[in-house]
Amino acid sequence: MDGFFNWLGSAIGNVIRTLVEGLDALFGNLWGAVDGFVDGLTGSLGISDSLFSIAVLVVGVLLLVSGIRALLRGGVIGGIVWLLLGLLVLGWLIH
């Protein structure tokens, strides 16, 4: 009886270890891809790869998108204001 439980515990341990190693490989590669993307993006823009810089970049791009959407809806003044705000934020970030 002792040999059966020893075998069962060993089999369950091997399954758990295989599962954990598979998930580690999957998420380790995913983290490497995200890290490479952020390094490439921030390197090409000439900004630091801090969380604050990326948040300001996202805000600037959202302002540009809002300006383009406003222009497509026919709001010329609002579209120009949003575009100028987006360009101001992105220009401040990149320089």
C-alpha cells in the first residue's frame, strides 16, 4: 500500500511541475515580448521607459484620437483644440 501512495504522489507532483513549467515558459515569453515592445517604442521616441512616460504617451495619443474624431464629426474648432492639446502633450514628452 505504501508503494501505491508513493507512486501516486510522485505522479501528481510530476503533473504539477510540468504544468508550472509550461505556464512559466508561456508567461516568461509574453513578458519578454512586452518588454521588447516597450523598449522599442520608448527608444524610437527618445523617452524613458518609466510608467509615467508611458501614461503621458497614452494620454497624448488619446487626445489626438479625440481631435480626429471631432474633425470627422464636423466639429472643426473642437477638433483643432483637441489636436493642439495632443500635440502639446506629445511634444513636451518627446523633447
